Amino acid sequence: MRQDFRQQQVIVVGAGSTGLALCRYFQQRGAGVVLSDARRQEEISGLSELAAAGISFDCGQHSTELFLQADLVVLSPGVPETIAAVVAARQAGIPVLGEIEIAWRELTAPLIAITGTNGKSTTTSVIGAIFQQWGMRTFVGGNLGLPLIEATGRDDWDWVIAELSSFQLETIEQFRPRYALLLNITEDHLDRYPDMASYIAAKARIFENLQPDDVAILNAEDPLVAQLAPSINACQVWFSSARLLEQGMGYEAGQMVWRWQGCEERFTAKELRLRGLHNVENVMAALIPALLEGCPPQLAWSAACAFAGLDHRMVAVRQLDGVWWFNDSKGTNVGSVVKSLAGLEAPVTLIAGGKDKGGDYAPLAELVLERVAHLLLIGEASGRIAEALGSLTDTRFAATLQEAVTLARQLTPSGGAVLLSPGCSSFDMFKNYGERGEIFTQAVLALPEKECCR
Ligand code: UMA
Ligand code: ADP
């Protein structure tokens, strides 16, 4: 039901896609809105429309004085709860929530929430494709791109499918999805969290308000996920890419095997357009809500099979002089680079680096030793990556991504592969991972057909 914020003063923190959507949301529901951003007003685009709608700005700072006059403070995911104005507002008893909580309070359709360190966007998109193919009016968004608050623009959704990051889960309160998927947990975002335990605790909040008639979908092969299970107060449905399960979604000899209440369905993984065991895991998890909701298994499967994958995730850009070039710009943590490298044969030229997130690069050591002939490093994290992996293979530094592409062209022999899978976020050199992937793709497509200077 549409919420009423008349007479309320709301501070929206962060002027990215979430903050701008939140401003429109609160303004349409009668609130007085202030948009607060650490950047200066002239650095932010899209504000003139908001100004015309009567929204005011607190830019270049987060002014504690203003926050203390608010009835509600709503944070964008990229804004940590630890900034001084937010801490002061909380101490003064002013509610501090996130966009996900605000959206959830208004949405009436059942919600499927997906989190995990890796595979969220792929899984979310496959679930969306299945439900859409099944004829459901389905919203697909969240961390994936379209902020969840945008789902409140319509009230006739049959299903809402939301990818959630740990950042977004930090600021929920009553948020209660019907299905909560946790795909995996490996190191990430240690520039935001003091330690791994805090990152895991944020992810685990997806289960916080579940009731026994809700469903938690869990990866049986992930020890950190399994450790959370005893505290989850919901029906637990497991998936495993390593073995058959008595109940749930198992895997045997290239087939996903769904066993539930005495029935069995088998799906042959090689029919998928998505490649790699990690994508098998994503599809297994994605099928479960649809199967439990009574979607005909073959319909769900054909939608999953037709899904061609998302941009910037192991996209084969081009084959040139016998070398395949892959864009995996969304490989923004070590766990995802491991999966991408594992899918390629030696010799690989790996382009990595970017904004360091404080994690450990050592889990890559074995694969680097085995498959990476040349490691080309870019961005702020170059030094730390070189320290961890530089002694294992030929390691070089490039000032720009374009320079790394030129170097890769010179170094990679026919039969090899060049992989951009940075293991880091992009914000030191690019607007986001999408821009990084586009620049890589353009540079690769611009390489001349015949190598003349080898
Ligand atoms: N800002 C402040 N004060 C601060 C920090 C940031 O004012 O202390 C301001 C910045 O100046 C900027 C704004 O906050 O103007 C940016 O807010 P934001 O980072 O929340 O960006 P949005 O555009 O709203 O995008 C967010 C998600 N971004 C992050 O979580 C960092 C997007 O996920 C998401 O798609 C979008 O909401 C819609 O839900 C991106 C992401 O990188 C893809 N996510 C991380 C990941 O996938 O690893 C979690
Ligand atoms: P996310 O939204 O969680 O970042 P994506 O679906 O966008 O996940 O995939 C990003 C990268 O993570 C992919 O390029 C791939 O390398 C890796 N990846 C995808 N699924 C998995 C998985 N289930 N387990 C581990 N790594 C994965």
C-alpha cells in the first residue's frame, strides 16, 4: 500500500541512482525532502529536475545539524552507516533505514531476494527470465541496476525479484522476502567491513525476519553458508553442484537432479548457454523458487537454457590470430577471478587490478602458477597483487587498460587467451565495471587483424 509521508522531513543520503529514485518516491508521497551528498552540487548530474520539484540539497558535506532535524534518514547502499551525521541521527533516536526496507514496506507482491558474493546478477536474471516466461508480471532489479524502490511505481506485480548486496542488507529492519537465496560467501568488500565476520553478518541479515512458511535456498557446498543454517528460521532447501541430495537440487554426471516430496526431475547442464560449474550453481538455485511455486519444470528449464548471460561476465569479445579475448570486468573479487580462470586453459594472459578492497589475493596462486603465462597489472591494487602473485609468473605493469591490451597482444601466443578479470572494483580508473568492460572491448575490437610488430 502507498505510504504516506506528509508532514515528514526525510533526508536521502547519496545522489546516485538509488538516491535520485528515493527523492522522487518521497516527494510523490508528500514528504519534505533533502538530498545530502558528499560531492559538491556542481559535480552531480540530474539535480535540476529535483530542484524544480521542491527538493533541497545538502551537498559537499553531510550536515549533522540538518540530519538531527529529520524524521527519517534513508541511506544509499554506497554510504556507510558510520559517517558522523548518520551516527548522530541514530543516537538522537531518528530512524535510519535503507532503500530496500522502504521499498519492501510498500510492495505487496511476493519477493525473491538473492545475495551471495558472486553469481547474484546472473541468478537474479535467470529467475526473472523464468517467471517472465511463465507469464508472471515480474520486476527484476536491486543491486543489479534498477533500484528496488522503482518497483513501487506499479502495484500489479505478481513477483518482485531483487538482487541484494551486503551494503543494502545493512539497513533493513522488517524486510522479509518469501524466498531468500544465499549463493556463496568468499572475501569481498574488506575496505568497508572491519573483518570477514562483519561482512558475513551483513549477508546473513537476508534471513533475519523469515518465518517457517518462507524458504531459504542455500549452497550445500559452501562451508560459510552451511554454518549459518542452524540459525535460519525458515524451510531450508539446499543445492549442491557436487552430489545428489535426498531433497533439493543435486548434481550428478552433468545433470541437475531436483528431488522434492517424492518427485524427481532431471535437467542436462550442457543444454544451457551459460558455461562453467559456477553457472550450473546459479541455475540450480534459480530453478528452485519456480519449481516450488508450481511452474512446469520444462518451461522453467527452457527459459534457463535460453538465457545467454549478462554483459561483462566472461564475454568472448573476439578471436584474433588464434587468441581468444574475454571480458570479465564484473570479476570484481578474488573468488570470481578463480572461477573465470578455472574455465580457461593455459597459456592465459590475465589483466587484473583496480581499486583494492583489502582482501587476500593468495587464493589465486595455484591457478596463476598453473595457467597464467603473463600477469598484467593496472590501477591502485597493482602493488599488492604483485606482492602476492608476482613471483609466480611473468608480471608487468601498465598505466592504462589500453596499454595492457597492447601488451597482451604482443605477449600472447596463438592458442592462448587474454582475460580481463580484475579481482578489484573499478572506481580508481573508471565510472564503474561497465565502463571498464566497454573500454576493454573497444580496445580489443580496435586491434588490427594482422600483428606486424611481434
Ligand atoms: N556518497 C556520499 N557519502 C558517502 C559515500 C557516498 O554522499 O559517504 C555519495 C556519492 O558521492 C555518490 C552516491 O553516494 O553521489 C552514490 O551512491 P551509491 O554508491 O549507493 O550509488 P548508486 O548509484 O545509488 O548505486 C547503488 C549501488 N552501488 C553500490 O552499492 C556502491 C549499485 O550497485 C546498485 O546497482 C544501485 O544502487 C541500485 O540498487 C553497484 C555496486 O557496485 C553495481 N554494488 C556493489 C557490488 O555489486 O559489489 C555492492
Ligand atoms: P554478482 O552479481 O554477484 O557480482 P555476477 O552474476 O554478475 O555476480 O557474476 C560476476 C562474476 O562472478 C562472473 O564473471 C564470474 O566470474 C563469477 N561468478 C558468477 N557466478 C558465480 C558463482 N556461483 N560462484 C563463484 N563465482 C561466480
